[in-house]
Amino acid sequence: MKSLLEKLIWGNNLLLFLNINEPTPEEIREWMKLNNLNIGDASDSLGVSKRQFSRILSGESKAKRIHALAMQMVWLINENKKKIIDENKNRTSSNKTIKIPIR
């Protein structure tokens, strides 16, 4: 049986949610892991209280489409930040310095 992450990988793309209208608590936990978020940070990024977010994680309350879309945006922003940081590291490491003595 495939793990949740294996189910969410489609080709070279990562699908965060199988059903964007009702993300499951397992998918939300995976989103938290991918973005290195704790409950406080995750609830802040979605604009909900920690209590409400805990209800969503426990399955007591369902996440809505707007929450899933916000989670997608947070993930995309974090992925773009990682790309920019990696590109900047590659640029700075590939720059060579030439020293010309001045007389």
C-alpha cells in the first residue's frame, strides 16, 4: 500500500490534496511537515485559531477549500524561497575573483 506522500506525487509534481474541497487531516499534517510548521505557525498562516486548527487536525472539524488554497499558497511561496536561495548560493559560489595589482 502506498504512503500518503506517494499518493500525492503525480509525475514530477506534488499534489498536496487529493480533494481540494476537503483536505484530510493526514494531508494537512504532511503539509505541515513539508513546510516545517508547528500548530501555532500553521494556524497563523491560515488565519485560524490554534484551537480551530487542532479541531481540523483531529478530524472534529473539516478544513474548507479556502484553507486548502491557503495551504497551497504557503507551500508554493516556501518552495520558491528555497529555489531563490539555492540559485543565489550557486551564483555566489561560481563567481570568481580576479585580483589585479595596482602600482
